[in-house]
Amino acid sequence: MVWTPGLLLWCLLFAGIGAVATWLARGYALRRQLIDQPGERRSHDAPTPRGGGIAIALAFLIALAAMAARRPDEIVLLACAAVGLVLVSAIGWIDDHRPLSPWSRLAVHVLAAGWLMVGIYLSGRSGAAAIGGFAAALVLVNVWNFMDGIDGLAASQAILVAAGLSVLAGQDAVLVHLALALIASICGFLPFNFPRARIFLGDVGSGALGYALALLLAMSLHRLPAGGWPLVLLPISAFLIDAGLTLSVRIGRGEKWWTPHVQHVYQRWARRLEGHPPVTVAFALWTLVACSGAAWLAGGGRKEIAMVVSVWLASGIGLWCVLRIRSGNGASN
């Protein structure tokens, strides 16, 4: 990818949209008293407004429309992705105002994932990529919601994952422009959320991030040979491991796994360190190494890729177990 004045202007535009829209969202949240209060099931210690992620959702929706205008050959995929993004963001925005049933949210997430699957298939990509996009949307929307619990974590991880997927996709101009728009809009939001949060993403933001990343992941699968598909697991490995293993433990204990809690390793670790930034930075370093490894392995053979990805995931699981033990026991729910 060659940086041009147009590409730089594209990034500056979406960074500006992210920053201004977040500032407006914070004012709205304060006026409407959309405030997350501290509690035993929360990782923050001060009342904080939520819903700032509407800025990222809006910016990415604009990016989808702009790319559809520039690349009419991709209009089916981009239009279907826009419908899905609106569904996920809307149900999250409603939930930020008044709590909804987890099953109603899940139903909307399934519908949005279906729109993405249809868009991928009708755009001429493989059925396997379409199914992968459906699974990615359903998983990542909820994983980003589960992992959005400390300052800057979900946003910074999304930046790194989007960058990693765009590198894996090679010279896919549509994917690169969408990834840069997402990264830039998050950069506009991030100063409001890290190192000390003045507003949270909210369900609208975490859902939008997960869905946008699912789109990028599905587009990356289309560009990669089948033997390289496991590489997309590396950028998202930190979140998949913590969310997946914590969810498994809660289900195994018979707990209400869909309710708020502070049992994730990142939450327990932040509580032990009495601060969020070190944990956010540590997760970022892990993902940065994972993305670098994925880029390095992109030209490798099937067996080599499978072996390295397996070792990396096994190492992450082992590290998760160590951190969970050293961080002490979490709350029961």
C-alpha cells in the first residue's frame, strides 16, 4: 500500500468524524443520564457515560457508503454489510438506553450476521467465506461486548486487528480503505476512553466494532488461500481466548453466563494491578506480536501455518491459566 495525499485525507476525515461525534455523544449521554455506575460487577470506580461508540458506528457506515459509491462492483457486499451494521448498532443503542433481553439481542445479531453472509456470497465470493463471515459476525459482536470492560481495551484491540487483517488481505483496496476508516475513527474516539475513560463504547460501540471486524475478516478470507485461513485467528487470539475460556468456566459452573461479571482475566488482572492501562498495553503487545507473526507467515505452507497457529493458541491458553491463578478469585457472577 502506497500512502497518497488522498489516503491521508481519508484517514483525517474519519478521525475527525470519530472525535467530533464522540464529543457530541458524551454531551448527549450526560444530558440523558446514560451513566454506568460502579459496582461489584463493574471494573470501573467512577460514574461514566456510555454510548460513545455510536461515533465509530456512524463513521464506518459513512465509509461503507463512500466505498459503495467509488466501487459499484462491490455495492452488494457493502450494502448488505451496512444493513447488518445498522441492525447491530441499533439494538446496542437501544440496550444502552434501556436493558433488553439477551435473547432479543442475539436474535438481531443472527439476522445481521445473515445479511453479511448473503452479501459475501452474492458478491461472488465463496460459500466457505460466506459461512466464515456469518460465524465471525456472530462471534466477534459478542466477544467485543464481553471484552469491553476496562479503559481502552476493546478500542485498541480493534485498531490492531483491523491493521493486521488489512495486511493479510494484501492489495484489496476496498478492505484497506474500510480498515483505515475504522482505525481512524477509533483513534478519534480513543482519547475519550484511554488512559482514563470519560465515556465508554457502550453496546452500540462494542457491537459495531465486532461487526466491522467480521466484515474485514471475511474479506481477508477471500484473499487468502485456504491453507492460510488459520492466520486470521492470530490477531483476534487474545480476545477469543479470554472470552471463550471464561465463558466455558461460567457455563461449567452453571452460572448465568450472559449477566455482567468481573471474571475475565483482563478484569481480574486490572483489579490486581489496581489500574487499567498496564493490562490494555499488555494485551496490545500480545496482539501486535500476533499480527506481525500472521503477516510473516502469510506466504508459508499449510502445515507450517497450522503448527505455528496451534502453538500460539496453546501458549495463550497456558498464559490465561497462569494469569487467572495469579490474579486470584473473581466474583461469582
